[in-house]
Amino acid sequence: MTSRVMSRAMYRGAIALVVSTSGCSYSFKAGSFPPEHVKTIAVQPFENDTNRFELAGELYDELLRNLPRALGIRTAGEDVADAIVRGTITRYDVIAPNYRAAAEGQAAQVLQRQVSITVTVEIVDLVENVVLWESRSVVALGEFLEASETEDVGRAEAIELLVQKIVDGAQSNW
């Protein structure tokens, strides 16, 4: 058989395969997050291992406001929810990544600061009693300009990014 005849035979075989399977009701569906049976989620306030006591409340509010909507599910109390999200705030730092070096006899000038927040998090399926997603180190950075903004601006940005990273991490797992 020549290569041209073999090519034609392979082409016809491929077409026959496509036509014969197109009527088949089998389909592949990639997994999705959350699983179909998870319709509600409880958001538990994160434990706070830092000395910034307002963090737990601010992160809780942001999770409660955005996580269920981003995952396409509703919030519920822990006693009736299908899943729960919980975690610990393990680190909070304010750093100065952008500064102007000091001139002779003067102090360095900080131009920009970053708030860095690190959390551990897990999302647990309470129906099947399995961990759907977890991470021991989710880190988010929020920036603020030293001259015109406050640390609150950087902290709010970092918290917003944490919630987005939790959503992205959970969805990438499926």
C-alpha cells in the first residue's frame, strides 16, 4: 500500500469513528468546584496568630461577602452547611520594598510599603467528610504609598487578594 492510499484509509477511518461516536450519549465532564452536592458553605472566622486583632474580622467579612458568590453557592450556618471554610492567619508584616537611598547625612525615604498576610486554609465537605482543598501558605500582598495612603489601604487590598487566591486555589483543584 502506498502512503497516499494509507493516508486516505486513515482519514476515512477517523471520519467513521467520529460519525459513529457522535450519536453516543457518553460525554466527558471535567470536575468542578464545588462538587454538585455542595450547595451551601459556612464561613468560620479564622484563628489569628498575629498581634493585629482586627484582621480576623476583616478577613471574615470579605470571605462572607465574596466567597459564596464566587463559588456559586449560598452561605449557611455550620450546623446545616454542606461545606465549611476555616483557617488561621499565621503572619502579618509591613515591609518597605521601594525606597530612595539616603543621601549623605539623611535618612532613607520610603516611597512604597507592602502589607503581607499569610494564612492557612481548608475547605471541608461536611457531607462526605473530606477536605476539598487546603493550603498551608496562602500569601497576599497589598501595596500603599507612604506619602498619600495608610496601611489600611494595603491591608484591604491584601485581604481582597487572599479571598481571590482561596477561590482560585479551590477551583484549580478540580
